[in-house]
Amino acid sequence: IPNHRRAHHRADIGAFDDGRWKDMNKEDRVKAFEMRCDGKTWAQIAALLNYDETTVRDDLYSVITRHKHYARVIYPAIAAHIARHYMGSIERFAVYMQVSPHRLRRVLVNGDFPSEKLVEKVTRATGLTREEAFFVGVDM
């Protein structure tokens, strides 16, 4: 395994107990940015926050240089929630709700009919009512 990838296979740094890779949370991201502004190296920041050095560097760069064009969610209230809490990522929202990102994208972007189970998960995750969450702003 090349050196720059070796740490990705270690379960004790930057990974969940089951070995899946984890993203930095918002609180750690802010701490990391402050440390970087104070002159700390990527390795020092990673050690202090218990992430892999590559994770810290890539995560901060992605936040600063984000130019991704996220798919347009057709439900304004859900779109606002995803933008506010999941950095605009339907995939991150899906992971949080433990649903298929593909299925969620089909519902939120393509307008596929959501199952009752999905509606329940979305309303629970967002704190919105069914009517607020799935209102598109026009009468059909």
C-alpha cells in the first residue's frame, strides 16, 4: 500500500469502529481551520483531532474550494435544511437518515413519489411537517 494511503486502512485513526471512513464534523472542521490559521501543520491538526492527516487537509480544501453543482432539490424547505445542515449534500442527508442516496435523490430531485417510510424519516430528520417538507410552491 502506498504511504499516502496506508493510514486510510487503519481503523484507529479517522474511521468508525467498523472500519468505514468518517467525515469531519462541523465542530472539528472549525477547530482544524483555526489551528491551521494559527500555523499548525496538517499532521499536528490531525493528531490533535484524531483524524488522518489526509482527511483534515482534503476536508478543509473541499470546504474552501467548493464549486460543486449540487442537484436542485424540488422541495424548498428540504433543500434549505440540506444546505444548512449537510453542506448541500443529498448523500450526507441520506447517510444520516440511513436511506439509499439513489432513492432519496430520485424523490428529492426527480420528483418520484416518496414511500410513507421515507416521508416519516424526512419529517423526523428535518422537524418539518409532511406538508412543509413536501411543498413545491405551486399548485398542481
